[in-house]
Amino acid sequence: MSRPAGGTVFWPPGDDTDMPDIVVRRHSVHGMPVDQYASALRERLPDREVAVARTPAGERELVTDAAVVTGSAIDESLLGRADALQLFASTYAGYDHLPLSTLAERGVALTTASGVHAQNVAEYVVGAWLSLARGFLRARRQQRERVWQAFQATDFAGSRVCVVGLGAIGDAVVERLAGFDVETVAVRHSPEKGAPTDEVYGYDEVHEAVADARYVALACPLTDETRGLVDRSLLRTTHPDCVLVNVARGPVVDTDALVDACQRNYLGGAVLDVTDPEPLPSDHPLWEFENVLITPHNAGHTPEYYERLADIVADNVRRAEETGAWDGLENQVEL
């Protein structure tokens, strides 16, 4: 296997070389068996050998000759044994938990699952907004208590809606707002690129973006710029009826500031699929607020997860075969 200067790996080096094996790590996604993922890969790449690592020892053995390893993570120890590795295909959209510098030093390409769950996360966001607008959390509590009592709700239509982050998920959220008769604004890293919204702001203008918004969704990556983005200051800027939905990463929100905002009635409600810390301790005050809905980081679940992910990985393997380089891949991270 050739590894030219500069870290670029070419494959296959010649006609006499077998196609590389693909190793699926044993870590499931959303509780779905990895056998489903392996089967989806085999369907798309019938001439490749796809192996599922069942145990830590099995992983250590299988990765030594594998050109492709796919899973939620890979550590330094396993990387040290993966002599033939050319691609780590992460089964997660985020990659801040991976040993990026080591992957770069080894010349290993990295791809993510970005976009695989955009559709279902967008449905989660819109569903969360509608649930709080129509008072479903209060209705559920009254049902449990067998209380028949009318209550007031609000309209979603006519509202100003802000989406922070315009990656695959943010775009999908905006797309699904088309039929709701709302004003849309977006916050993105490069506002000069424009957006499919009525207005677009940079992160330095986030206060202006959320000032009149009744509904805000966080769908941005966790970076130095976005860590603690929703702090005490921003939560003073938001409208008291604002419903905040976080499907980004927990540390994008200052948790203590959020608790304070809920205690002081500075927010209309919050729906959190991610928290900081995560999982949220059972004695945390966020569990107690009636207008806060918490889900266990599963907004991205879809029964089609492995099928969509296998499409990306298989296309990338075929692209590398056609071009002779593990470069220019879908969802590839620049290392």
C-alpha cells in the first residue's frame, strides 16, 4: 500500500491488490444493533469484506489490515494497531471527541455522519416548538391529574423564528418552516454566504437575531465561538415568551444561566435534547420546571440511520477507488 509524501494515501496501488476490508466497531447508535449497519454496507459493497468487531480483542485484531474502520470513536491505542487504515468513517455528526491530530499525522481521512439525521432532528425542532405553543406539556400534566380545565395557548404562525447554525440540520429546519407563515432569521459563521431565510446574521450579531424571536433553535457545532453562546446576557435579550430548543451540544448553553432564566421567568420554555452535563444528574433543577422538556440525546434517532450512513460510506469507498485518493469525500473533515 503506497503512502506518498504529504500524507495523501492512494488506493488501490495496483491491480494485484485486494479491495480493503471494512471493520465496523461494536458500538451501536441509538441502541440499534451494528449488524444492521454491516448488512447495509454489504448490500452496497458486495465485493468488499465487511467485518463486525464483537469484542475489544476482535477489534484489535481486525483493524491491523483494515483500510476502513467505522464507528462512533477510535482511540490512540486502536489507531496504533491500524497499520493499513486510510479512512475512519465516524457514525456521529460531531467529531470533537476524536484524536484529530493523530489522524492527521497518520494521513487518515475522516468523514462524519453529517446530514444523516437532519430530517428527523428538524422534525423534532418543529414538533417541540408546536408542542409548547399549543400547551401540550400543560395538557399532559392535567391529563395525568385528570383535570379538565381550559387554558390559553399561542399561535406559531406569524412568529419570528431564529435558527442558529445553518448546517444540514439548520437548513432542514428552515425548509420545514415554509408552510407555517413565520418570519425566519438565521445565525451563521459566514453571513455573507446568505441564507434561505428572511434575514441572516453573524454570531457577533446573535443578540439582534434573537431579540424579537419567539422561537429559537440551536443547531450549530460546538466551537470556541459557540461554547457558552447562550449565556446570561443573551437570555436577558430573548423575549420572555421565547421557546429555546437545543439540538446542538450541551455546552452551547450556559446551564446555570438557563436555570436562572427559568427561575426568573425570562423564558417561555426550553426543549433540550442535549445538556451540560450529560447525562443530566437526577437531582438537577432543570428536571423540575414545567416548561422544560428534556430528551436523552435521541432527536437524531431514525430507523433509517444505518441505511443513510451506509450510502455515504459506500459512495466514499467507491469514489476513492475511482480517483485513487482518499480525498474529496462526502462529509470529509479537513485535518
